[in-house]
Amino acid sequence: MSPNYLRFFVALFFFLSACGSDRKESNEILKKEVIAIHDEVMPKMDELKKLKKDILQKSGELSADSVAMSGEIEKLNAISADLDSAFEGMFVWMREFKSTYDEMTEEEIETYLLDQKIKVQKVNDEIKTSIEAAKTELEKS
């Protein structure tokens, strides 16, 4: 094998190695972004449960005059269901999230993490939206 071919293959090897490590590094950054989105709202899980309890209590108080307040009771029950759904959504996402990628290529890891970023952002948004709706409704009292 001539020295030029050898140099070419050595250069190609280092180039491909560098690209692989860049993708691996970018996947680590992407994984940290996914976890950061989760970590932003995870501390609010207790608040979700408390707000659900408060919303159900308010709904129960209004049920004494259920005919006149049926629209408000329905709205409170919908907010309660949204709070419950947001709470459950977080735990479903956490159960399904894989943190190790032994059998995956760097491209598959990137695709997986991008998908997880979309899913956890949706959970994040649902939690924030349901908390805001509950707080707004409870402030009306």
C-alpha cells in the first residue's frame, strides 16, 4: 500500500472518529435539555395534587346549589381532570423514558432524544397550563 493511501485512511479514520464524538457530545447536550425540561416542573407535582383537592372542594361546595351552579361545577370538574391528566402524564413519560442507549446508534439516540424532548415539553406545558387554570379559578372565590 502506498504512503498516500495510508495517509488517506488514517485521515479518514480520524475524521470519522471526530464526527462520532461530536454527535455523542451533542446527544449528551440534548439529553441534558430533556432532563432540564422535566426538572423544571417536577417540583410542581405536589402543587398539582393540592390544587386538584382545592378545585374539588370548591366544586363540592357549589353542588349544594347544583342547578344554578351546574356550569361552574362542570368547569371545575374539567379543571380537576386536566390537573389529574397532567400529573399522570408526567409519570407516564418518566416510566417510558430510557436513560441508557446500549443497542442504539448515535443517529438513533439523537432521534429518540428529539422525540422525548417534544413529549416532555408537552407534559411541561400541560402542567403549567393546568396549574394556571386552577389558580385563576380559585382566585375567583
